[in-house]
Amino acid sequence: MARVFDIIEHIDEGPDVIVQRFPERGSGDFRIGSQLVVRESQAAVFFRDGKALDTFGPGRHTITTANVPLLVNLVGKAFSGQTPFKAEVYFVSLREFTNMKWGTPQPITIQDPILRMARVTGYGTYAIQITDPQLFVSNIVGTQHLYRTRDIQSFFRSIILTKMIDLIGEMGKSIIQMAAFVEELAMGARAKAAEEFAARGVTLNSLYIESISPTEETAKAIDTAASMGAIGDMNAYMQYQGAQAMVEAARNPGGGAGTGVGLGAGVGLGASMGQMFGQSMQQQQPQGGQGAAAPPPLPQQAAYYAAIGGQQAGPFDINALQQKAQAGDLKPETLVWKAGMANWTKAGEVNELSQLFGQNPPPLPPE
């Protein structure tokens, strides 16, 4: 025989329990005159046939046909106070849930204006509060069939991640620059997700990003890009690498066929290096005399990227940037970046570039 519940209450509410079903399984057998006990920061919602019906706030309530009108209309009025009716009660916590976690279960791939493609991970916290318990039960329990805390949190996390990915794409920032825009990203993601939460009777009070970082593979790509920018002249770098290989071959004489191959490669490379070195010396030899010392090679100039006309342009060396400054395309407030810089910076704030402004030649004197 089914058990008829005369007292309906939920006592053991843990700190992380968002909603608790009563009874835990199946439908409850209630009757007119049953006592409903709702504690502070709780709301009790009667649920039947997939619908959230009458809602009760804190206090002790005696169930009557007057205070469960929607339930009575659904069940039918042709029952006496002794005849039980079946329903479920969901006790919803109305307190604020802080320090709830969100994070990327796996790396996400984004378009990157500098690296072209990048894979990133992120995690953080958020805080919610249920402000419309009947709407919450209707949309989360009735529509999503969720009432366990872990399932509800997983659903909320998917909303946050979807909005976060959309916003990263809209911002058009590189993962190299992302650390400078964490606060803006968190505020934007919260604003985008707030409407989704409100439609389910929940207020998203706060959203924080604790970390957003590239994966190990993307970090290696960033290091490689920075190294290439520091190298500057790729031909000189390849010559240096060839010379290093020749030194290593000389240190490892070995024997057999491998020795012949290595020696032949070393000789060919040595000849090639000697020829290049000779040509370089001839080009640098001054015409005024044979004994004069040749000057050292010119230092490699840094390559800058510039935000011109709302688009990334470059790379440019100092001479090219000077021409653009004279033409008015490069201004002190124009954002620039080169390998080794943490963020895009105004050209006028870069010591190496600030001297380009204010050096335009005076007008020619009249003939």
C-alpha cells in the first residue's frame, strides 16, 4: 500500500544542494490537510505531469484546496480530504551559490590574428542565485530533466563556455594579447550568458576568469614565432647553422662509409661557407687600400607590425616606418608590436620609434 505523507519537508540541505526532490523516487501521495514545512532561503514547488504548479515560501503551510489551486485543477476536484493525490515537491534553495566552477573539458580551437590558429584552455568561477523557483523547476526539471547538482552545474557550465567562445571570436585578439583583456572577456561573457540564465529563473551574479592560456603545442608555436622575430635575417641564421654542423662533423670523425659521407658533406659545406665568406669580405673591402680593416656587418633592424587603417600590416623595419610616419600613415597613437613585446603599444610610447615623429623636413626655401 502506498505511503501517504502527512508532513512534507526537507531538512538536510547541504551547502551545494541546489534543488531536492521529495520523495526522492516516484510520486508522493499527499492529501488535503497535509503539513508542508518550508525553511528560510527555501521555496517548495509542487510538480505533476511535467508541470511546475503551486509554489510556497518559508513557513508551515496546511495544504488546502485554496492554496493549491493549480494542482487541484489538474488533479480534479472530485476527491475528499481523505483521498490522496499524487505529485512531487521540489525544495529549491534561494541562497547565493558562490565559487561554482567552470572550465574547458578539453582545449578549444580559435582563430588567431597572429598565429592563425591556436588552442587554448581556461577555467574560473561564477556565482548564481535562483530568483524564480517555479520558472527554474519548469525549465530545468521539467524541460531538461535535471535536479542533481552535478547535472545542473554541467548544464550551466556549457552555457558559459558557449558564450565565452563566441566572445573570443568577436574580440579578434591573439592569445598572445589575451592576458591583457581577461577582465573585459569575463564581463562580456557574463553579459552574454545572463539572458540564458534569466530565462531559467536564475541570476548570474558574477563570473571570473582565473586562467586562459595556450596549450603546450600553441605555447611552442609562440616561442618559435618570437625566436624567428629575434633572428631577423634567415640567410645569416642558416649560414650559422651550417657552420655549427661543420664543427660538429669535425668533432665526430668516426669510420667507414659514414665517415666518407660526413667528410664529403663537411668539405662541400666548408667550401660553400668559404666562398660566401670570401664574397662577403670582397663586398666589405674598402677601395682606398688593401690593408684597411673592413667594418663589421650592419646590425639587423627590428621588424614591427602596425595597426594601420584598422588592419594589421607589416612587418616593417625602421626605415619603412619612417617613410610611413612622413606620409602620415604612422602616428604616435598608432598601435605597434614586435617579437618580445607583451602587448600592442602606441608608437609614440616606444623609445625606438618616438624619434620618428617630429622629424619631417622643413619646406624648401623659395627659388
